Amino acid sequence: MEYKIAWASPSNIALIKYWGKKKDGVQLPANSSISFTLDYCKTTTHLRFVEGEEFAVKVSLDQIDTPSFIPKIEQFLNRIKSIFPFVMNGNYEINTINSFPHSSGIASSASGMSALALCICEIASKKGLLDTKNFFQTASVLSRLGSGSASRSVFGPLSVWGEHPEFEGSSDDYAIPYSEVSSIFKNYCDTILLVHKGQKTVSSTVGHNLVEDHPFAVARFQQATRNMSEIKSAFKLGDIDEFIRIVESEALTLHSLMMSSNPYFILMKPNTLNIIEAIWAKRQKDVVKWCFTLDAGANVHFLYPSEDRETAIQFIEEELKQYCENGAFIHDAVGSGPEKMTY
């Protein structure tokens, strides 16, 4: 039996960061997290699966054969075979296209693994193994087993992953959509300033593992739990000042964990700091409600309300662009989640 499936799934940017895993279980977060689901930055995956043929995986990225992805995909399929045993009984041709640079700290694993998980769920649905009611929750479970943050990409405009007493229905096993937010946050803008478009020097997987024995780990997980409570209030009240305080602190905490692990490492570049300082100077001078966050990489997510888009873009062109590799950046905004595509 041949299946041809295609899904586009977005990247996401965590506002409260997931960094560190529980020792028990597979890909379970040490703390809960919440993210903006992006709109433009996405992975579109075309999957051809021939059931009954000898197991094999072939992968291409942006129309270039990429065998280096095969071990991670095979690991993913082995992890989900207890849920859908058919995944180990066939031949895969996986063709993915990213709308943004891969492995540079824009959560390409989140969009890529969630797109593949959605394709697998579509096959399971066609086989009568998965109903519509449980489709996206199951896709989030599968996505998590490929990449933790991928669990959040299944939902938009915001998504919560990790059990937290103040977020009803939250779970370590899958993400849930979150919509209890003021209207100002529902179409928030995120311009990704591409300080470094190449592959980062230390993978997120390695970074997560280093948190296990980190001297500040317990305090960090407690901080994240508090910040989840505080950002929930900020979202509901439309309190951008509080949102800025929490989001920037989370970004800097993430990178401070990297710089104080053993072995320690730095993913920020000099121009990452130049952009941060420029945003701070602009906010102090003109009292704008603009801020930044960082993922596990050098690039800066410049966050601002949609009503400020025109003046923010002018600021990017006049001041921030100079710090980007070849002047490159991506205008994005909060999006609605994945989309089924035509193969």
C-alpha cells in the first residue's frame, strides 16, 4: 500500500524556555514552557510511504539528499513504533523544504519533526487507527518523541508544554493550545535577525543533557515555574511591560545556563549582544514596547506589537540590519498552526 502525504508545520519560539529533561521517560521536560507559534517560518514535508516493502529511509532537505538526517528519523520511528507499529514496516521517501535556515537556532527540529509526525498521523488516520478527535494531541505526542519543542508546533497561536498547576490540561506528554490572552498578543510580530545563518556549534540535545548535573538546575526549574504563572497573568491583562521583563530574563537565563554548564559553551555572537543593546537603548530613549528573545543560537527574535510594525521595521533597516549576516532577517508573526498540504 502506497501513501503520499504532505503537511506544513511551523517553527515556534519559546517565551518560557524548555531546557533540561526529566531522567525518567523519553523527552519529558524538566519544566513547563509556553511559545508563540510562528507563521512564515515552517517546514513543508512530503512523505511517500510504501507499506510492506523493506524498511528504509531516504531524506532530502531543500531538494538535496541529506543522509545525515536518517539516524534521527530512524530513532524517531523506533520511539513511536509502540504507538503505531506499522511505521517499521515500509519504505520512506521524505522530502522537506524549510522557509528559513536550518540548524541555526530557529527551531528547525520543531517544525521538521512535527511536520513528519503529522504525516504519520495522517497515514494512521487513513488506516483507521486514529480518529479526528485525537489527531492533533497524538501528533503532539509523536512530535515530542522526535524533538521536545516540536510538541508545541502542533498548535497555535500559543502553545503550552509541560505540566503546570495553573494551566488546565497541561501535560509532559504533549502540548496544548493556549488562548487566554489579550488581543494584543494574538498577532504579535517577530522579526528574526539572522546574526549567524550557519549550523550552531553545540546541538540542543547536547545542551539539554548538560543541565542534568548543572549546579543551578533546581533553582532554574523553580524560576521557570514562577515565570509561567507570571506570564499567564501578563497575557490575560495585556501587560506588555511584564511580558518584556519575563521574556528577556528567560532568554538570558537560557544562555547563562549554557555558559555555566560543564563543559561550558557560548552560542551568542558579538552581534547578538549589539542587537540586544540597540533594542535596550531604543526602548529607554523612545519608550517603545519592544523586546527580544533568543533560542538556542545566535539569532535574535525581535518582538513587537503589530501596531508598531511600521516604526519597528524602520528601526530594523536603520539600526539592526547592520548586525545581521549579509543584512538578512525574516519578518514573521504569530501564526495559527500546521496546515495539510497537497502532495
